Amino acid sequence: MLQPTILAIESSCDDTSAAIIRGGKILANVVASQAVHEQYGGVVPELASRAHQQNIIPVVAQAFHTANIAKSELNAVAFTRGPGLLGALLVGTSFAKAFAMGLNVPLIEVNHMQAHILAHFIDEPKPAFPFLCLTVSGGHTQLVVVRDHLDMEIIGQTTDDAVGEAFDKSAKLLGLPYPGGPALDKLAATGDPNKFPFPIVNLPGNDFSFSGIKTAILYFLKDQTKQNPDFITQNLADLCASIQNALIKTLFKKLIPAAEALHIKDIAIAGGVSANSGLRKALQEEGEKRGWNVFIPAFQYCTDNAGMIAMAAHFKYLKGEFSDQYASPEPRLKF
Ligand code: KG4
Ligand code: ZN
């Protein structure tokens, strides 16, 4: 079966998603985001699990409706095994196992972070191997050498906060609503990125650190608002632009030397933060300067979605990499 039809489920954090892929082409990619977390200013794991439980049946039903296929046409069922929140992963994993058992088709487990990278194989143009991917999400910041669809090596990662976390926490300090990253991005568009010089951390080697920037922002804002209580509102766009600029520069401090050392010219970004307009623009500009072929995912495949899980499952199906009914979620899954 070289044109397998696969149902994929993603439930690692606060998006419940189902996708159907046939022969490597996405037929449906349905995402239900969870508004329940807004009032808490961040994802509440227990509430995420409950919302997945409520959303999963309608989301899967919508995926079948959009793809216009019958359940009997499925050749496999895929699910995100990790990394992610245990309770959230359990909902998707249990659903996928039951569905696969009911239809008597194989199960495929997918690593969420690998899937973010494999989202680049959904649409054209596709990167050529080996390529370098900067995977930037709410929980991870990784520099990955991708040698083949399922052959990847992490050569650098964050030693503390993820860059998405830095975006979200900075946004929270500025009083922006959850989720902070996209809100900060929007405001940054009209601000001056060089107004406030926040630190650009450069650890030795390929690893990143973002906790220092967050602390510097915290103390800077405390200090300024002591002198002028309206400092944040009066400088909001410039603060957003300056924070975004420091975070992006911190990423490029590692991306550029790694690409040069490896002599790799195909450079990709992936994960939720790859939706950031400043990062997308900076990569385009850096790429033109350095003769890179840059790969930036379509917005719908940047943040969490089951389309990318389906794409990863397609490659695993072709290689015969299946799981069994004893598969269980792994919140800290590595690759
Ligand atoms: O990949 P993702 O959807 O979930 C995880 O696997 O973590 O990434 C979510 C992260 C959040 O931190 C969110 O604020 C950030 O991606 N994000 C952004 C933007 N869109 C999403 N950060 C900055 N600018 C954006 N436009
Ligand atoms: Zn993700």
C-alpha cells in the first residue's frame, strides 16, 4: 500500500486536532483550539485534558466529513506519543488505540517535534537533505540536522526556557492577553526594534538560553514603572519590537554559525514561533544575504496541528514502523 490513508490525532498541549492523509496528500486538517485557558493566562493541564475529551469526537467527525472518506478506507491510525502534557497525550493516545483496534488497522506513534519539521513535506517547495531546521515552539528550541525524513539529530537546544515561553512570559509582563506570542508579534510590527537594548545571550556551542532575557525584561520594567507608572502603555509597541528583536537575534547567534560549520544551505524553521512575522522576515533576509534556500511553513502548519502528525505517519507507514496496542504516551519523548 504505497498510497496509505491514515487518520492522525494530535493532543499534546491545548489544540485538539485530527487530519486525514492519503498518499502523502492532506485531505483534512481540523484544529479545535481551547479558549478555556485564556482566563488563567496559560495552559492549565487538567483543563486541557478535559477539553480534549470533549473536542476529540467532533474534530475527528469533521475530518472524515471534510476528507469525504469512510472509516473503512483507513489503513492506519496515528497519534502524538510525546513530548507534551501527559493527561492531554493520554486522550489522543487512548482514542487512537481504540479506533485502530475497532478497525483492525495498525497504529503509528509520532514524535511531535519531528512532526513539526516534517510539516515541510506537506507542500512545495520541499527542503533537500541534509537540511538544518530551527524548531521553535512553546516547549522546545532545537537546532536539528535532518538527514532523512526519519533520521534527525539535535545538535543544539535550550538549556532553560523555550523561545516560545520567552515570548509568552514577556507578553504577560507587558499585560498582553494569552496567548502572548501572537499578540506581541502584532504590536511589534509598529514599534522600533532598537529602542530598548535587551540582552542577546550567546552560550558557547550550539545551545540556547532564554531565561536571562526574561529576567532582564522583568527588572527593566519594574525599574521603569517605578519612575513612570504608564511606561508600559506609553512604549508598548517599542517594547514588543525590542523584545522580539532580542529573541530573534539570540536564535540567529546559533543558527548562522551552525549552518556555516556544517556547510548546509537549506535552512528551515518550524514550530509555533515560526509563525512570528519578525522571525520569518529575518530568515528571508539572512537567506538572501548568505545564499540559503529558506523554508518557512504555511501558517496553518506552524502551530500545533494533526496535518504534520499525518505527514510523519505517512513516512513511518512506508518504512513499516508501527506500534502495538501497548503503546503509551511519553511526556518527555526524545528522538
Ligand atoms: O508549536 P506550538 O503551537 O506548541 C508547542 O508545541 O509548544 O507553539 C506554541 C508557541 C507559543 O509559545 C506561542 O506563543 C508561540 O508558539 N507563537 C508565537 C506566534 N505564534 C505562536 N510566538 C511569536 N509570534 C507568533 N506569531
Ligand atoms: Zn508544537
